[in-house]
Amino acid sequence: MAFVDKFGLWTDAQARAADEVAHRIGAGDIEVVRFSFPDQHGVLRGKTLVASEAIKALRSGLNVTTTLFAKDTSHRTVFPVFQSGGGFDIPGMQGGADVTLIPDPTTFKVLPWAPNTGWVLCDPYFQDGRAVPFATRRQLRNAEQQLEAQGYRLLTGLEVEFHVFKLLGEHMSPDDAGQPGEPPDVGLLSHGYQFLTESRYDATDTVIELIRKNVQQLGLPVRSLEIEFGPSQFEFTFAPASPSETADAMVLFRSAVKQVCKRHGYHATFMCRPKILNVVSSGWHLHQSLVRVQDGTNAMMPERAGDDLSVVGRHYLGGLLQHACAATAFSTPTINGYKRFRAYSLAPDRAIWARDNRGAMLRVLGGAGDPATRIENRVGEPAANPYLYLASQIVSGLDGIRRQLDPGPSADSPYETPAPYLPKTLDEALECLRHDDVLREGMGNGFVDYFCHIKQAEIDRFNLEVSDWEQREYFDTF
């Protein structure tokens, strides 16, 4: 019996989709299929199978090593995987044992930039049919189910900033390899600082159209393409969708942009603040609104003129504020991302909300009679794992609803109004997360400890490096 059937892993819709995918692969136009899953960092990993084997793997799955869950962003294994329990204290994780990737056939795509290539997202399971507890896609689904049990669904929309540079040269000598290796040399596509100007857009139209055509052929719900503030900086926005659909779109979008650009002599990066002169930080603004399960209406839209949000919307907002410090570990999970939090910079520096003010962490839009009433969280960086970012928002907002938290008044001066500051480092954010009982319960104690362990390993490695700043500051003075 196939793995899927043995453990009853698919819905009826997934089973029907699998039949359609098998027929499509069997027609002969698709020669290989990439089976991918989003790891703890939101990076896609997996294997590629030839068409005949891909059809079998739709229901039987394919095996990958558990060490993939033990790696930091340098791809170093930071757990003692050969000990009992693999350093996770979980049976089935030790010794680099296998887990089985089971495709979600509803996510199947044909990659427009890779000839005759299919692609499908997967979920990992142990050999006995148990779900791997560190699978971040499952974290988001669990959060969505918690919210739906309270009578609500979340609708989410993306604004994603990123950079695309000319690829001038890659460092490919043996001494350039490593964990990580030496990054490429790049040049600017534009000088920037001409925010939303049509002439700058037209000058970079070749790259923008290259990206747009490929991501739209993937079926991603692109709304707009924009020239952002800084040199070689762009922004794509996406139509609202469910959190799971939004997160799936985000991991595919990032991967597609990097692959397409690389094939055409460009280097795309979703790193928050590249160390390139005059280049500015990139953010990821997450729009979110509550929808009532019973009738599909916007539960954040207030009934009374002059109100910014409904009562439940204010409670949800209060939850986002209450857990902002801890949730920042998921919305901004890199050491680099905290260099974006600066006052008077269109990025937040404290946990505060305001009516239509881009300086606040939480920007409230809409009002009575406006079905697009929503909250825009401006705290995220584009390198975040979207499943964890969105899950942390749901868990935080749901706590606000349950405890009827009051977010207080709108801040007219978000960089001057007293409010708790956001963490200034990833280390501070992890400390907040470790002590946040609500996020621990909502995302699981074991998962939070696992996530903190991986991120702490990155911090420890960073702290051992001698920076350019230290060399300038001390080498001649002392």
C-alpha cells in the first residue's frame, strides 16, 4: 500500500489533484519533477525525479535525511545528529535517518524557466506516518485551525521588497568554497532614490518583465511591480489569499526570482540590508484582516463611523502588540534584519500602532463601510520563513481576541510616542521568544526550543567573527 493511502494523508481534493498531475506527467511533456519542502529557514530543499519515478512518488513519497532539519543558514549541522534522538530527543531523528516527503499535489506547477520541469511542494513524515514536528508548513496550518475554531479566518496580502544586481563575477576558486562560500561581485541596475519614477521603472523594465512573466506563468497572484526607494531595489505586491496560500506563494516567489535572475546574468537577494554602499534596507509588509467563517465578511470593519477597527479587530491588534517582541524572532529571523529598525526611516523601532502612518509597526487602514479594512504589519524582513511569520501573527492576534486586549490609542508620532522598543538584535528577540508563554503554547514548546537553538548557533558563530568595524576601531588605536 502506498504511504499516502496507508496513513490516510490526503483530502479528497488532493487525491483528485494527484490523478490530474499523474496524467499530466504521463503525457510526456514533463521530463523531471522537483519535489521541494520549505525548511526551517523557508529555503526550498528536496530532490528531482525523472517522470516515471515522479508518478510513483506522488503517493509513495521520497526519502530525505533528517539532518536537513538540523542546519543553520550556513548549512552547518548544529545538532548532535548521531546521538540518541538526533539531538532533538525525538525517536526517528537520530543518525541521519530518513523521513518521507509526501507531495501536496494541489501545489503542482510547471516551471517556465526550466524546460520540461514540474515542481511540487511536500510535507515531511516519519516512517510510521507521524508528521515531523519541525515542518514549518504544518505550523501555519495548525495556527489557521486554532483561529478557525474561534470562528475566524485570516486573509493576508504581501508587499515584498528585494534587490536585483548585475552579476559581475562569481568567486569559484576552491578557497572561495565554504559554509557559507564567498558571495558574488555585483553592480547596480539603477542609482535609486527616484521612488516610483516611471523613467527609472522603464530603465529596469527588462529585469522587471523577466520576473513578472515567469511568476505570473506560475500562477502567483501578482498585483503590482514597483521601483522602490533605493538603488537596484524593487517591490512586488500580491493579491489577498489565505495564510497557507500566501506562504506557499512567498517561498516559490523568492526561489523563482533568484533562479530566473541567475540564469540571465543577475543576482537577486532577499537579504534585508546588503553591505553595498548606498543600498537601503528591504522590508516585507504583511497585510492581514479577519474574515468571519459564517458569512465571509470582514470582521475588522467597524460599524460606527470614526472607528478605526471593530471590537474584535482592536483585540487582534492588541495581541499583535502584546507579543511583538517575541514574534519579531519569526518576522525578522536574521542577524542582519535588525539593522533595519531605525527611527524616521519608514521602518518601525517600537511596538506601536497608528492610523495610516508608515512609521508605525502596525498601520491600520480602512474604516466603517470599507470591506478592505486591515492591519499592515511593517516589522518583517523578506528573508523570513513565511510560515512562521504568519503563524506567529495568528497566535498573537488570537491571544488578543481571547483576552480582549486593548491596543490603546493611535500614535500620531510613532517615533516619539512612548512604547516598548522592538528588539535591537536577534539575541534580544530570541530571549523574548523563550519567555513568551502564548507563542510557546501556540507553536509548541519543542518547536520554539528547536528554533531558538538553530538561531543561537548562528549568533554564536557571528560573535566569533572579527568584523571590519573592529579592525578599524582597534587595530591602529591600541
